[in-house]
Amino acid sequence: MPNVAPESGSLPTAEPSPTVYVVDDDPAMRSSLRWLIESVGLLVRTCGSAREFLDTYRDGEPGCLVLDVRMPGMSGLDLQAELVRQRINIPVLIITGYAEVPLAVRAMKAGAFDFIEKPFSDQTLLDRIRAAVAQDEVARRRRTAREQVEARMRLLTPRERDVMERVISGMSNKLIAADLNLSMKTVEVHRAHVMEKLQAGSLADLIRLALLADGNDPDDGSGSSGGSAPPALS
């Protein structure tokens, strides 16, 4: 689906560059990772503790989190649980030692993006960081698309919603008219309003928008970028 066009008279807002957060209680490790990640042109912020990360992270900032699983005070797993509790959506890349693999598996089951076992190669870490940042970008585009569709859905009247639900279930105008005790002409008018308000150019567009509004990404797992936006505003 084509991208959403900016509103008339408005300028597109530039997306901030992604930031890689490194959370590790070892100063030498933080310094080493900062140098490595910055060497490929990525922005880096380092934190010596989970609490420092929570105090400095700006919700909604793009990027990813490189997290040591074992730290004094709030551990990496504790921080991950807190991110879930606060509904902070950022890909988490766990760094773990050999004996800590079970902890990393727990982190993966709790939604971590991936884990890397020490010792690791610089290239392996950089590849996973790039993958995490790319996943974050796709997820953000999906959330933005869903929010836009939800806003359009709120423009529908209750009767227009009734008609839309029956249209996407495959009912013909004639069957919808009988089911809602309306005239065919009235159904056609409601259907036209639905298509106009949702900016749907076809029945296929309408179905995709309805799925997206329900939290089901129709492009997820299709092999495409998955970040398609709803049909453009006119």
C-alpha cells in the first residue's frame, strides 16, 4: 500500500536517528562497545545500570538496547520485565556468558530480540545490532499505520460500522440491506461513506485496513517489508 501523504501545508517531520543503548556495569565493556558501534556510524548511549537507562531513555526513541544479563541491583532480566510493564517497545539484544545461557533463553521467551554469547566477534554483534534496529523501524511503521487507521475508524458512524463489518465478511449489498432492514440505496450510500472516510480504494484495501485496526498486520510474514502504510490521504 502507498505511503500516507502529509497533510496539506505541512512539512514531513524528520525521523530521529536510531540510538543503540548499551547497558553494562563494566566500564571497560561499555567503552569498548561504544567504540565498536560508533565505528560504523551509529549513535550510542551507555548506561552503567538498568536504573540509569530507565532514567535517561526517552520513550519512543528509535534504536535498540544491548543489555548485559547479569548486573548488580536490577538485572538485565529485571530491566526487560520493567520495559514490558511500562510498555516500552525497543528491541533487546542480550549479552551473556556461557554459563548464563539459560538466563538468555528466559529473556528470549520474554520477548528479547536475540542473545549473543561471550566471547563474540565484533561483526556478529554489529550484524545483530543492525538487524535489531531494522526490526524496530518496521515495528514503528506498523504502529504508526495502525494508529492512522484507528483514527479513521473513529470517523465512522455506528451504522457505517455495521455496514463495513458486513461488507468485509463478504455480504452483498442486497444481503446487508435485508439484514439491517435498510434500502439498497441506503446501504450503497453508507458503503460509499465508509470507503471515503477510510481512504480505501478497493474492497481489498478495506479488508487490509480492518485487519490492521484489529491489530492483525496483513503484511506480517508475507515476505515484504511489513511496514506498509495505509492508503494515502487525498
